[in-house]
Amino acid sequence: MADMPETSPLPPELAAGLKRDDHGLVAAVIQQHDTGEVLMLGWMDDEALHRTLTTGRVTFWSRSRGEYWRKGDTSGHVQHVKSVAIDCDGDALLVRVDQVGAACHTGERTCFFTDLEVTR
């Protein structure tokens, strides 16, 4: 688990409450605010969370590109932040949004469009 960064743009009590992975990231589940539909999962560090909380648009840290990205800047499929909650352990965030267009890079409304067979 990664420790709190030496300098964080977040309020001290929030920064201290986050449990980051070895790369300083926290999972962020993105949910449509009015339907409850789970749209996607992204990753945030302290700066991405700060930007999300202060700009009204969701910002992620791209693990593959090694840079910040704001959902919708290139696709137009914007996520307007309605609320952000931290889970009881501090290791995940729930970001409720108003999604404009597709949430998935494949063009699907949600990234969770492949159902798996459940056998009992």
C-alpha cells in the first residue's frame, strides 16, 4: 500500500483516509447518478481526485499512458460529477455522474456489457 504523498492537494483528513495501492492509486467506480447503472472503473491519485472534486468533471490517472485524462475531452462523452463518496476502508471511491454518451472506449454505454455465466 502506498503512503500518503508528501504534498497532496486534498484536505489533510481526506488524504490521510485514502488507502492507495503501490502506485499511489485508488479505484474509482463510476455510476450513473439517477439510474444506478455502473458505467466504468478508473484510477485516481490525489491530484486526479482533487481535479474531480473541484472542476465538476471526472479526471483519471491513465496507468497505460502515465498521464491524467479527463473523460470526454477527445470523445465528447463527458462525465459531469454529481457526488463522490469514499468507502469504509478508504480504498475505493464511488463517483456518481451524469454521463453524456458512451462511457466505454468501445462505444458502449457501460464497460460492463459482457455477462458471464454463473453456475451453481
